[in-house]
Amino acid sequence: MPERLHLENFGNVHALPILHYRMEFAHLVRDAYEVLKPDCIAIELPRTLEPQFLRAVARLPELSVLAYHVAGQSVFLLVEPADPLIEGARLALKHRIPLHLVDIDLDSYPSHDEQLPDSYAVQRIGLEPFYREVEKLYRDLEPCEEDLRRELGMAHRLQQLSAQHQRVLFICGMSHLERIRESFGRPLAQPLTRTHREGIAIFNLHPECCHEVLAEYPFLSSLYETRRSPLPPEPTQAASLRKSFNAFELILGGKQSIPEEQALLESIQRSAHRIADEGEMPDRQKIMLRLFLEAARHYRQETGDKVHYWQKRAFFRFARNYALLSQMLLPDLYQMLAAARGCLDDNFAYAFFRLAAHYPWQREQSDIPTLRLSAAELSAGTRRIRFRPREQVRGKGRSGIKMTNRRKEKRPGDWLEGFDDPYICSYPPEDLSIEEYGRNLKRIGARQLSEEASRTEPFSVSLLDGIDMRETIRNLREGKIYVKENKRLKSGVGCVVVVFDEDREDSGYPYCMTWLGEHEQESDMAFYATPPTDNIVGPGISRCEYGGFLLSYPPRRMHDVWQDPDYREALGKGEVLLMAALDYSLEKDVVYAAAKPPRSYLKQQAARLGKRIIYLPLGSLSPVALKRLRAFHILYGKDKRDIAKDYIW
């Protein structure tokens, strides 16, 4: 028996305790079937649904909804692949063994708001300890009358099946199993219950509703289905999918197109083969990682922006902490989207959502009516999140960003004639932005020094600069109030270094340049960037991307740092900039913003020069501001400044 599997046995009934609509338990159903080889499968659903339910199961992987009315209210049953009851029904139909729906049909049933452990724990500790803990939770709760009626009805039906079969696999919710076991050993009478229900309809779920109503987000369900049924779709379905691939196009606000469905399907297929070995339970944490990496790939293709390591680390840390606040081990889709938007930007969050919400088998056209269903109709709690992707309103550059209303070349190569001017310069609005950002980093660095030098002590005669609430709460057992004294250090920051990518292999940013300030309000600047020839956006105008830059004030003092032999000990272009900053800074402090802190060798060198490095993690700075700052333009000739606004976005 697989180490994570656990079956509760009474008589020849082998019961698998489950949580409904959770992928881990759907996989355990498959394990239970392979181990037990039952000659009968019983599931916790009422028999009155059987004809329509079997038809819905046969439609999988296309999703269906069973709808009927009970006491004047609409009831919906979603038939989706990552549900253990559905998996049990599929196995019974596939292997041609009897399937029995053993629950009873009630005209009323109260809703239960239960806080259960995260199903991902089964992946780590196995089903038996997980079930024992959940059983303790239910042991102290008084069951309602409807639950007792259902459990007696299921126990009676299992007694009948036990007499007719040798090995019965019973798939049942954890809250009912222990009382069903107790009732199974007693003589039971046939329960009075409804044997037929009118008005049960089956619908095809509209594909735009999948992300809102499915219990498991569509990307996870897609991976589970792809690993479960690795064979290609049937010819008719494959042709329909190919047709939908060619016709597929979604528009965000009528302005931004997204990748075709074929690209989303390829991401799902690529991920399905990397999350687990054959036969192993898919790891939800690895699925989350694959979703992030595939979304990052789409994001890079659409915007030209790379997702950096520090952004990835911030995303997973934020999402984990957000999940812990709701007493879960891993985040749900909403929490992942909030982390994607907060740690990167709205464009990445929307790319993440597009992939997470995609279920490739679902189509609007079907042989049965299609139903649009919302979470509100299912009486499920909803949370709203809004994306505001950057509007891209001009031509199409190297990054693949679609543009409109942009001037085009009158003839191929026309813009190349604008590069004959031997003098290059920057675009003034971008100069103002980067100078202001440099001043802001200086303020952040000075504030960080003051915070590091602050002192906390128990309150005695003076409140100093105020009560330190964190330290007071931490030492609450002492019964003392702690106060904080902020040391206002006199700090002067001379140079600022920002490193987006260290580029130690000299691959992505070969263009190295040292610029002198044009006037007293501009800094000298050294930077490394992508080649200007990679992205020509106008006559004599190139769009580049910083790998890193150095700002040094006052201006007109800096030599070409890239040819200076004093910096040959540097391990990358980022370290060249930091060494130059230590040399050219007239003040004691140098701000260094990067994904990783500087090497101890550089700190020692700073100390020998009487300087100090103030390190700012790149992840602590605004990703939106960094992204806006990172792209810049090189103009070949000052005359291009008059026309640059027509080509720069």
C-alpha cells in the first residue's frame, strides 16, 4: 500500500476518508483502486442523481453542472476532474465494475461552515495522521438531524452491498465516516427517503466561469487531468481544439491581446510532465512553482521584461505568509494573484491569471445547453481583484509590445539614416526621472542608517522618541514599557549604484558607457545596458534596458570606468560600478541597491577608503518604479530631442 494511503475497514467495506473537491484525495482514490482492486465502488451521492450524473462523468474532461430545485432553491453540483467522488465514478466506468450512489436525497440540508486543515498536509504526512486529527475536530461537534439520517441511510446501503460483493471501496467525507462505521455493525431498517426527483438538468459549464466556480483552480485541474489521461484527445475533439486555437483571441479592455490558446495548452502540457513522476501524487507546491515559471515566460514574451530572482523570492514569501494568515499551508488562487500584483506588477498578475484560469478542454459550444454560473449562485464567498495592466498604445518593438498611432518608416532602413550623427545624448524627461530616483535612494539610505543606530531601553525618566510597541509586547511578561531613541546621524551619500542584473558572464548587457552631466544639476553616470542596435524605435533613436547604473555627484569628474585598470578585480559589471562609486564618492556613504549584498572583499575595500556601503535589497524597492526606470533611450544627436516624444513610450 502506498505510504500516504489509508483505508478504514469494517467487514468487507474498505472506506477511504476524503475531503470533497481536493486534488490530493482524487489521487488517493486512484491509489486505493490499484491496491484494493474492488469489485464495487460506492460514493457519497444520492441515487436520484444517477442518470444525469453518469452522463456528466462520461463527458469528462469537459465540465458539467447538474442543476435542480430543492425547497424552492437552486442546487448545483459541479462535475470536475479533481474531485475524489468523480474520480471514483470514472474508475468504475472505465473498469466496468458496479458503481453505487449510496447517499439519500433530502429536501433540505443546512450549510456547514467548517475550517478544515489544508489538504496539502496529506502530501507530507500521509492520510492516516491527517484523518485522525480531523476526526478529533468532528468528535466534539454535535451532528445535525439531516446528517444522522444520511449516515444511517448510507450504512444500510453498505450492508446490502457488503452481502453482494467481496470488496467494496467506499469513498466518503471524513465528517461522516466514523458514525457510518458504528452504524454498520447494527441491524438497520430501510430508510424512508425520496427515490426519484424530477427536473434534474445537465449543463455544459461556460469556459469563462471556470476560474470562479471550480473548487480547484483550472490550471491545477488541467495538470491533474493531463497526467491522468496522457493520451491525446479524440480526433473530433482535437480538430475542434485546433479550430479554437486559430480563432482564439481575448482582449483586455479592447486594447491588449493575450497569447493564443495553443501557447497556454503547451504550458500545461510542459508543466504536467515536471510536477511528479508517473504514478506519484502531484505536488501542489510544485504546481504553484510551474504556474509561476510559465507565467513569467509569457510575461517575458509579451512585455520584454524578465522576472528576476528577487521578485520570485518575494512572490513566494508573500504568498506563503498570506496563506498562513488564513491558517492554510499554501495560498489559493486569489492570494497568489495578490502576491503577483504586489511583488511584480499588474501585467504579470494578468498573465498569471490567464494561465491559472485556463482549462483547455472546455468550450462554449456543446451538445448540451451551456450555463454561466457565478460563485454567488453557489453561495460561496467571493473576493474581487482588479488588474490594471500597463496600456501599450504604440507600434511593435523587439519586446513584442503591440503599439498603435506610431510613426512608421517610409521605406525599410529609413530610420538608420538618423544614426549618422557622431554625438549621442539622453532624453531629458528620463534624466529628470533617474536623478529624482537617485535622490530618493539617498534619503532611504540615510533613514536606514538612522534606524540601525536607534536604541531601545526600558522607560525610566523620559519617553525619548516614543514607545517602542514591538519591544514592549515582546517583553510583556516583564511588565515594563520600552522606549526608543532615534539616533539622527549626519550622513552624506555621495554615489548611488543600482544593479538590476550582475551580468557576470558578459552575455545580456554588452553596451558599457560613461556619461558626464551636461550641467550642475545632473550627475555623472556610468552604466551597462542592452545594445542600442537591438531596438531601433525612431530615426536616430534606440531603446535600451539598464543592467545597472552608477550616479555620481558633483558632475564632470568621472573618467571611463570600464577602461580603468583599478577595477579589474571585479567579478562582474555590477562590482565595477560599486568600486567606481567608492572611488568617486566625496561623501562617506555609498548606496548600493541590488538583489544580493556586496562581497565582504568590497566591504573591506570600502573600510580602507574610509567609506561605508549602505545596502538596499532590490526587493524592498517599488517594482513599478524600477520597471519604469529601467528602460531608457539613446539619441544620436541633440536635434533628435525635438522629435523623440513621437517615438518614445
